[in-house]
Amino acid sequence: MKSVFRVTVRGQFINLSDEARRYLVKAQAEHDLFVSAYTPEGTFSYDERILFFNMRYEVHADSEEKAQASSLVEAESFLQTMGFTHKPLKATAVDVSQIWNSPSEVTRDN
């Protein structure tokens, strides 16, 4: 049975070309972290200094490992297509279908 995973792929830009940097500066408002969401096609956001970025994916997969692997492939493809050079990527995943199936617990600080 497939689960729904929210996968975040994180990375750091390196040695960006002048063209890539100009594009990122111009498009920065469209890629703000506060307007990003977990989507099947992925949402790309980055910090104001254009150093770090993340991509958020919603993935249906049999396991966390498969969700992470497919998200890393998608992220690499996107970054290569856009000409954004980067350090190695890291992916983390949360199985949201487990959250939906778990009873809610509220913790209160007294």
C-alpha cells in the first residue's frame, strides 16, 4: 500500500553563473519560503542571500526511502535543467498518512 510522503530536499548553491544568479535575484519573490507548499511537481524556494535552497514534494510511494529517492531525482533534474550548481542534496521525508491515521495528542505546558 502506498503512503503519502512530504519530502524536503535541501541544498546549497555553489559557483552559480552570472546568468543563474541574475535569474534567481529577479525571481526571488516567487520563490519565497512562505509561499512554498508540498506539491507533486515540487516547490522551489531559497534564502535572500541565494546560498541555501529547498524543494518540497508530495510523493505517493511504498516507502520513505523510495519517496526520498524519487524526490532527489526530480530535484537533480530541475537544478540541472535550470543550470543551478549545488553541493550534494539531502532529503527528509514525513509519512503524512501515518499522521492522519494517528489519534491526536495535545501537549500543554503548565
